[in-house]
Amino acid sequence: MKILIVDDDADSREILKTYFEAQGYQIILAADGMEALKRFTDEKPDLVLLDIMMPKLDGWEVLHYIRTAGRTPVLMITAKDATEDIVKALSSGADDYIVKPLKLREVEARMTAVMRRVQPAVRWRVGELEIDDAQKRVRLGEKEIALSPKEYELLKLLASQPGRVFSDEEIIRHVWPEGSLASATDVKRYIYLVRHKIEEDPKNPKFILTVPGFGYKLAA
């Protein structure tokens, strides 16, 4: 996913850039409102993290331009936490509002939630395994597989990028809620549970594969 980060504070930009690039996102930076408009037009990001107080053009003006151009998700970022500012952001078309100082995992969780709301539900298929996100259903051939919500989210995460290895930390960040005390042991346990529901031979899996020392992936 391509993210445009707009903030006049260089330290904030670099912290966000470093964190999200490490998670596999493509990052575009802008230091003021005018640069933001150019980057938005040229790069066509999937989501915008937008500071409000900036030189040249403030975040409100940038948000207005983005909304006239379409429905690209926008998360407003500001040091202000007054109710009127939050109401103004949401009523002006922002999808969410985050108050500084930023907590990086919270920002990512809010981004994920926003993208989940705006993106259409999709369907994944790997061999006989099919995941229908619209109906939250998993089928293996003609058989429907009953998964718990957390088992489903784990399988959906792996299926979102077949062949990509997800570390324990990435799985925890996406599957467990913010502030959870989940650990690699929990990930291993849920991998075990899902394997026993979708694999013909869980000890020799053909769908969910372990990459020793790195994590887990869904066979491409």
C-alpha cells in the first residue's frame, strides 16, 4: 500500500517513514500543503496521513482538495484534541483523527481499520482453499470450514499475500488488538489450530508453511 505522509515536522516524517517502510509499505513524504498536493496528484497514494498545522496550505485546504478529487482515505494528524477540531475533521471528510504524540501501532491499527471499511471485500483462493471475506466463510473444496474470528483473521492475513513470510510480530500486530499481551506462543498455537482444520495432514502442511527463523506463509 502506498501512503502519503504530510507533516512539516521532519522528525515526525522520518519516524513514520522508517516504521511503515519496515512493515512493507511504500512511503511518499511532503513537508507542506503545496508539496502534498503535487505528491498526491503525481503519486496517487492509497491513503494519506495529513497534519493540520502546516505552512503554505494547511491540512484543511489539502483535505478539501483531496475530497474534490475522490475518496482516498485521509487520517488527520494534529496536536489539537479539542472536540470542535475532531468534529470539523470528520465532517470535512476525514476518515479518522489521530492526536499527537503518535503511537505508531495505533496509527497502523487505525489505517488498517480505515482501509478495511473503504476497500471492497475480496475472495482468495489457493488450490482448493477459498476464503470469502464478504461472508467470512472458508471452504476447502466442497467442505465449509468453521473458524473462530481470530483463526479467520490469521488465515486471511496469510492469504492476503500468498508466498510472503509473516513474522510473529506482524501476525500479532494484525490479528491481536492494540495493547494485547499476545506472544509468539499464541501465534504458534493458532497456527496449530488452523492447520488442524484445513490441512489433510497437519504435521506435513501444504497450505500454511513454516519458514524456520522467520515466520509463516501461505503456499502460493
